[in-house]
Amino acid sequence: MIALDKHTSLLFFLLCVWKFNAIESSPPVVLWHGMGDSCCFSFSLGAIKKLIEATLPNIYVYSIRLGNNVIEDVEHSYFGNINQQISQVCEQLSKDKHLKDGYNAIGFSQGAQFMRAVIQRCPNPPVMNFISMGGQHQGVFGLPNCGALGNNTCSYMSRMIKYGAYLKLVQEKLIQATYWHDPYQEKEYKENSIFMADINNELHINQTYKDNLQKLHSMVLVKFTNDTIVWPRESEWFGFYTPGQGTKIQTLEESDLYRTDRLGLKILHKLGKLYFLSSPGNHLQFTESWFVNNIIKVYLM
């Protein structure tokens, strides 16, 4: 048996108290689901919520829901005005007393770019760490699982979509149109996209957007290396097609977004606050152990 003097015993006691409080004080977490999903399905975000709670006891996890029930939540992931939805979410978060001192945010697929918009537009309550799980931060120019149809068919269908994507009615009613990014029609995209072009400061520089991103402790971008849903998958790391064509990819560092630093991403990168992670598998396909070891234990504790 090891004998401890009273000073050592006191130190040990204080250390135990500190460790207990450290576990208790893990910042709250806010989740935003992707297309066709809901806040609370047991096989998707419901399971993620339980996994975080099991790994970090006493943590508060809030999963964003739009509408009065999970069915309406799913519908809102396809239809509606995304800017109005983001305003509703900002109001939800501002009224939640558990979040008043700040929180960590995780967005899944399209929920990631929507969560980033919350950070840029609504800095209170503040976000500490932002984790993007397969988010399309430069938009998409392709159809889900389109690879199975063959390149020629994919290209044809994508080009057909572009003729309606930037109509005002479509932009205000169809969620996915708001992050449709046609590299052949950059001017039309910048002028008519009511969401993606705005949050990426494509047409005008909103200094508030830049300033609010600088307040993050970290921005974590997760790309799924075998993704067949997001075209191009490099959008998950802020990469995209070189303007004027749909084959060659520009990395974030090669893009005007980075070189002109319209969003302040270059600053985040140089400060060591921008992280690029990859996960094997298709879109949002990851194991519990990968999520625990690479996300929860690194960015949420």
C-alpha cells in the first residue's frame, strides 16, 4: 500500500476534482444533418448523438430539426428557402440556454455548408470547432451516384440541369439548386446563386463573413475518398473544377477563393486552424471507432 502525506492527498483530490469537472465541461455540440435525413433517425444522426453522449458523459448535444416532426424535417432538406431556414436555425440556437457560452458544430453533407453559413451570419452563440463531414463547400456539379450511369450520361444530365438551376423560383424552392455550381457558367452562378455564391463571397466581399470565420478555434474538413455522391468530391476540401471546364480540378490553394483570401481561409490555414482529414469509403460511410478517434477525442473534448 502506498502512503500519501496530507499535501499529496490534497493534490490528488484536487486533480480528481479537476478531471471530473473537465469531463463535465465538454462544450455542447450542435449537429445538422444532410439531404434526405432527419435530426433523429436512429440509424443516422440519432446514432451519432448517442455515440457522442456515450463517449463524453454529461455533454449536451442538440440536433437541428426544421418543421414540427421528423417527416417535415426530411422534406425541408429538399424544399424551401435555405436562407430562411438558416435564419430559423440561428434563432433556435440563440434561444438555447445550453449554448450561450459557445458550442462545437458538426455538419453532415449539405448540413455542413449550412452550418458554415450559421457561423458566418450568426456569431452568437459562438462556435469553437467546426467539423464538416463531407460538406460541399464549393458546391456540386454532378448527380448523386451518377458514376453508375457512365460519364457521357452524367455529363448530359448535368448540363440539362443547369438550364433551370439559376432561375429565381428554383433557387427559392429547391435546396440543392442553391449549391449547384456550374463551372461553364461562372458569371450566371455568381449572380444568381442565392446561397453558395453568397457565403463564399463570390460576387461581393462580406467582411463580416471573414471576421466570423477567424473566430473559430479550428475548421475541420473531412473528405470521403471513395465518394460517389458529391461531384467533385474535392469540394469537400474546398476544391473544385477549374472555371470553364468540368474535368480538371483546382485544389483550394490553387483557387481564387484562397489566393485572394475572400473568406480568410488562407489566414486560418497559416494559423494552423484549417485541417484536412480523409476517410475511406463512400459518402458519410465511416466507422464508430474512426469517428471517436478522429473527431470526438480530438475536437470535442
